[in-house]
Amino acid sequence: MPYLELADARHFYEDDKFTDPWTEPEIVWIQHGWSRSSQFFYHWVPALARHYRVLRRDLRGHGRSSDPEPGHIWSIAELLEDMVGFMDALGLKKIHYVGDSVGGVLGAIFAANWPDRLKSLTMMSTPIADPTRNSMKSYGYSDLVEALGTLGIEGHVSAVIKGGGLSILSPQHEKWVIAQHRSNRITSLQGLARLFPAVDISDVLPNIKVPTLFLSPARSRTAPLDEQKRMHAMVPGARMVIIDGIGHEIYVDQAAACLHALTDFLARVDGRE
């Protein structure tokens, strides 16, 4: 299994490519959101890896990547340094970036600061500010840190599933989702969650100059549609595709629609359409 040792963290990633051996494909980097991992996008790989080299990386403190030391103070700057370090270590000069939710927040800031490293930016179900401000109070908790401390990871995920905050396709899928979330560590999830109230990319969006696609959920408390439309208007020349799914996790229940919109967008950016 591939790992990269970067600064104070060990990063796990998946690297899939099923293009013709004599070709050098463009690279698509899929970045998951909070409490998820690279494994949540397993079903996207077959459709993309025949034409692209597909990278999926576990954020620090998630999945099989390492956790910071106890008491570590998380920062957006550090997470961005991880991204730059990841690209440099793999010798990636320029890639297509696809970020889901918090992964999209990081992608927006990355694009504004390092536009020369991205061929395109796709923000999927991405909130403009604190990702939990519209949802956690619906479950009876003041914030995400409190909810995790009270319920634990499994209890928190079960509560969000019961409240319709996650896309569940079957009882078997639900068990798998809970198990995947449980592979994370609560201290790291809480550490990253403490950053959320300070997150706001309103000032960042107008500075994004790379080709940008919004994959916008029609029914998300975390990334409401009216907010998505406002974000779309703030990024010069951006495209927007509204995905009519169950809720926030359109990559789960509307994977085919998301992939269709994404591959069409990538083809246009790469000049293949």
C-alpha cells in the first residue's frame, strides 16, 4: 500500500491507472471530506481510471493516514502544506482536483494560492463557510466537537444517518459506512472540527482563475442550493451542475450523474470536446 512520509505525518493514498500503457494520462486527484477517507470513492475509480490516472489521498488523521500528536493545533495552512507536499513528492506539476465538502474548501483555497498547480478545480457539495453551521443543531448539539465527545464516532454517524444527513443505499451499505467512519480517530476528527467555525471562503472564490466546476446538491443542509448559486456567481467563468440527490452525499446516490458532469467538464478543459 502506498504511503508518503511528509513532515510530521504519514499519508496513505491510492493510485489507479488503467489507461493504455503507452500513454501519459492527465491526473485526477479526488479529495474526500471530513470523517471520510479515500475508500468512499472506490466506485468512481472504474469510470475515471480508464482515461485518467486517479489519486485518492487520506487527509491526515483520517483513514490510514497518521494522526498528529495529542494536543496538536490544526490549521488550514498545515493542510494546504500537506497538499503541496503530496504533489511535490509524487512529482505532480499540474492536476485536475476534485474536492468533496471540506475537500472542496481546501481545493478553493489551494486554487487561489497555487493556480499554476491545477488544470481545473471541481467543488462538490462544498460549503462557503462553517460546514456544520446548518446541520449540527438539528441533532441537538451546539457543535460537532460536543456531538463527537458525547456520542462517539459510531453514535454520531448513526444519528446523522437517522436524520437523513448521509446517503444510505441498503442495510449492508449502512454497516459499511459506519465501519469506514469508525476507522478514523475521534481526537483527529475533533481537532479538524474545531477549525470549522473559522472557515469562510467568500473572499477566496473571486480569486480563483482556474477552470472551475460546481457539482451542487439540490438538497443539502451543509451546502444549501441558494448558497451554491451564490458561490457559482463569485467564481469567474465557473460552470455549475445541480445534482438532484437525496442530500449532501451526491457522490454516493448520484454517482453516475456526478461522473457524467465531471468527465464532460474535464474533456472540455483538456480540449477533447
